[in-house]
Amino acid sequence: MAVLRPAGDFDRSYQQDMSILRKPWHLLVTVLAIGVLYLTPFLNSAYITFTLNRIAYTVIALQGLNFLTGFTGQISLGQAGFMLVGGYASALVSTYWGLPIWLAIPFAALATGGVGLLFGLPSLRVKGFYLAMATLAAQFIIPWLTRQPFLADYLGGTKGFIDVPTATIFGVSLGEQSQFVYLSVTVMLIMTVLANNISRTRLGRAFVAIRDNDLAAELLGVNLFSYKLRAFFIAAVFAGVAGALRAHSQRAVGTELGYNLVESVLFLGMLVIGGLGTNLGPYLGGIFVILVSDFALWFGPRLAEIFPSNAAALQSSFRPIFFGMVLVLFLIFEPRGMAHRWTLIKAAWRLRPFAR
Amino acid sequence: MSSDPTILSVENVSLSFGGNAAISNVSFDVRQGEIRAIIGPNGAGKTSMLNCCSGFYRPQKGRILYKGNGLDQDVTKIPPHNIASLGIARTFQNIALYTGLSTLDNLMAARHIHMKQTMLDSMLFWGRALREEVEHREFIEEIIDFLEIAHIRKAVVGALPYGLRKRVELGRALALEPKLLLLDEPMAGMNVEEKEDMARFILDIHERRGVTIVLIEHDMGLVMDISDRVVVLDFGVKIGDGTPDDIKSNEKVIHAYLGQE
Ligand SMILES: Nc1ncnc2c1ncn2[C@@H]1O[C@H](COP(=O)(O)OP(=O)(O)OP(=O)(O)O)[C@@H](O)[C@H]1O
Ligand SMILES: [Mg+2]
């Protein structure tokens, strides 16, 4: 989308043109931003570290869903279900095999990727709405399985959760939210690099080709089934990593803690708000929705104090109504997502003072 | 190249849609290195014919042998995603670009079959993936220069004007490095200047790159000018086949075109 660049801003090689941090100052800003993330625990704010952890695993789950839905155009209603698989996988190998967290997360990623492949199989035959139904099946079957009595010893059965051991890295415990931030931010950065690489190479182009014109893509040599399966696999791998992070940061995993259809739908909503099929979308959408919903959660009781006669109603309904309204307004005024707005702002800045 | 002068041999092909015959028992051949035109009134079955040749439609009867690799490969039996690697590329009557991608990425996407990087290479983007992306970018840039679309290199193609989109689509077909290029009305809906540009590109591709071309076109003057041989279809039946001069004097063809008015 970088159609216009100011005069004098040119690349000396194709490699430079392809790279994301094209200039020294790009690198500087990135390093500073990352530095700030790693320093947040010193702010001593429980809310900030807790939120940063939530943002990290949400962004990763969104990045995965973005490949399936945003890039490849296959709507999925199962991302939260896949996260549950990742959470359990990581918890079980930590508990029973004693795997350290840096091995448990990749294991969870691959295990979830395998489950994703399985639920991607219907994409051979069905498209669009019908495929969404198939992913819905994942969203029902996986949580249902975790509550089955015959797996209760391992997955918690009707209790709906199991405890997850504290993660340790190099012997340092990450039991506190403020300690866990280091891990979740690191993993989020790694996944971001992977996601960016996918989107600018052969794999990512094949995904978008399928989304924009599957018949043309096929005649240009893209094996539709194989690449849709890859999209399912990658979406599930990211969900697996996200689930593992979530399980270890919450120190528990199971259907009692969510991972339900509402979450899966919310993920789609976040992605639409942030910008489907963009690399920035998962960040913008995830952060925005989490902060807005936290605000609503905080503001509802405040309002209840001001209007005591309606206190009960405000307590229970303010958050969903406010939140729903923000989403609707967003869809009306920014249907292409925040990432699109960001590119417009960047373009306007480059064209200053000729454009407003 | 191979001693057989035929690159594509269409043999007794019939195609129907739920009882409506779109093509009835049509045979013709395409010789290595020629420009072969397919003409005919609207609804004659030209696009359907091209769709069969590119593996997009499966005819109920007949076969289409592709000989570009020194073998007899029956296009009607090969999965669509393997057609490109035979050396067959095409453009579409209604432009079928990847609208959300830039010009550059549309062309790069067509390098898919020529790239070897795996899923893991793509994720890590070093070594093979990085090398390949640069190499293929160089290849693509040559096509971009040739088609004079450097100024829209990074523009999202969905927003481009019609004439340019047609040109990008031609570029995407070229990026496959085809031996046989199937063009469905590449000049339809263009003004005279754009048509001249397009004709020049097609002739250049034919001469400089030695690509065999099958062309559907309604502009008779242009067809007679640039093609070596012409097939004429009418209501799914072949009514003429020969050099432009043969076709001009073919009674059936004259009748089909005049009878249309
Ligand atoms: N997918 C399809 N389903 C049903 N009928 C079809 C389909 N494709 C083509 N046809 C029919 O087959 C016949 C030939 O159509 P085709 O598109 O091949 O004609 P054409 O020669 O390319 O015409 P034009 O010059 O208008 O592009 C038409 O009667 C058309 O309605
Ligand atoms: Mg046609």
C-alpha cells in the first residue's frame, strides 16, 4: 500500500525494499518500543502487567485467525477451541513429562496444529458459510471432550479446569503476572516476526490468492486444498501458542475460564475492527477491544453509584450495551478496520502540506 | 525445440451445460510458435473452448493434447493446479486478478510454481526464502519494465483502471514463463491507444520470448493483421479454419457474421 514515498526516499536493493525496518530510525523506534514493553513490570501496576499478558495471547490468537480468515478468506468460529487444545497440551506436558516452558509451548503449537489440520479437512469440499459451520463443530467438540468423565483424571471433567504448573525459565519462576510479562512479550514478538514473514513470502501470497480469486489461483499453480490446510495448520499453531501462554499465565486451563463460542466470535470481531488481512490488524483490534471492554467494566459500577435507582440494571447491562455500541459504531464509520485508517494517516503525513 | 510442430491438439471436444451444447465436436491444432486466433459471434463457445484448454472446464467428450514438453499430456485429465507447470498460462475475459494485492505481489504470486521455499522457509525468511524472493523479484521487474507498469508497481490492483488491470493480468500470465499463452479478449473495452499498446506487447511476447499464443478477439482488422491462422466457431461448431485470407473468403464465415446483423 505504500504507493507514495517522498522524493529522495529510495531503496538501493530489492532486499531493502522488502524489509520492514527499511531505515535506521525504524529500527530505533522498534527497539525503544520493545524496551518499554520489557520495562513495564517496574511500573508496579498489577493492572498493566495483567493486561499486557492478556494482550499478548490475544494478539497471537488473532494473528493465527488472521491467516485463516483475513488472508485466506476462510471464516473460522473455532479459534478459542483451538486455544483450549494448546492450553491443555502445554499444561499436560509440563505436569506429566516435566517439560520446561520453552519446550512445552512449541509442543502445544504442533499438537494444536495437528488438531487444526483435522478440522481443516472439510475445506476440501465446502466453502464460506458451510466451512464456518465445520469450524463451529470444532468449537463444540473440543470443549465437550474436555469435560468427559473418562478424561476427568487429566482434563478435569465436570470441574471444568485443571491447575497448570508455574512456568520457570533458567530456574527463575514466572508465577507472578509481572514476571510472566517477560515470557509473553518475548513470545508475542517472535510470533509477530513469523507472521510478518509469512505475509510477505510465497506462502502468504498463495493465501491471499485463494481469498481474492481461488479459481485463478488454481490455474496459476496453487493447490487449493493443500494451501487451505496450511492456513488451518498455521491458525491452529498460533492458537496453540496463545493457549499455552494463557494457561501458564492464569495457572489454570479449562472451559470454566472461557474458550467458548463467544470468545471465538469476539476474536472475529477484534480482527474486523483491527483490519482483516493486515499485519497491524491483530494488534490494533486486540488492544482496542480489550481496553474498551475493561473501561466498560470499570465505568458501569461508577455509573451505578451516580444513578442508585438504576444501580442493578447498570451493574449488569452497562458493559454489554456500551461494548456493543462501540462495535457497531466502528463497523459504520471504519468498516475496513483501524489498520486502513492508519495507512491513510501515513499517506496524508507524506503528502503534507498538500493533503489534509 | 521438439520436432513435432504441434504444441496443442484439440481432438473432437464436446462440452455442454445441462443439456445446452456450448461446444460440439470441435477439433483444431496450434503450432509451435504461431499466433492462433479463435473468433466467432457472441456465445459461440470461444471462452468455453479456452476454458477447456486451460483445464478449467472438463469437456464431456474428446481430448486436448499438450505437447510442449515433448510428451502427449491430456489437459482434460490433469488437475487444474498442475496446468501452470506444464507451461500453459492464460488471461480471463473478465479479469481475474488478486484484487487485494499490489501489482508486484500479483506477479510474484505467479512465481509460485517456480519457487522452492517451504512453509518453514517462508516463516523464517532467511537463507533460501530470502534468496528466492530477491531472485524472483528481479525476474518480475523485467516484466514490469517490459509492460511499462513500473509506476503502479506498488498500487493495489483492485483500484486500477480497466486498461491497466488488463495489462497487469498479462504480466501475471507472463510471470509463469509459459510456452503457450491463452488470451481471452485482451483488448476488449480498450480505447485505440490502449489497443495498440496491447497489440505491441502481444507481438513482442510472441517474437522476443518465442511464446505460442492463442487469442480470442472480436476486432477483425486486428485479428487478420496479427494472427497466423484463425479458427471460427459459431453456436459451438467449427465453421472455418485457416489463414486470415482463407477465412475472409469463407462463405460460412461471411454468412455467420452477416447473418448476425
Ligand atoms: N458456466 C456456464 N454455465 C452454463 N452455461 C455456460 C457457461 N459458460 C458458458 N455457457 C454457455 O455456453 C455458450 C458459449 O459461451 P462462451 O462464453 O464460451 O461464448 P463466447 O464465444 O466466449 O462469447 P463472448 O464473445 O460473448 O465472450 C453460451 O451459450 C453460454 O451461455
Ligand atoms: Mg467469451
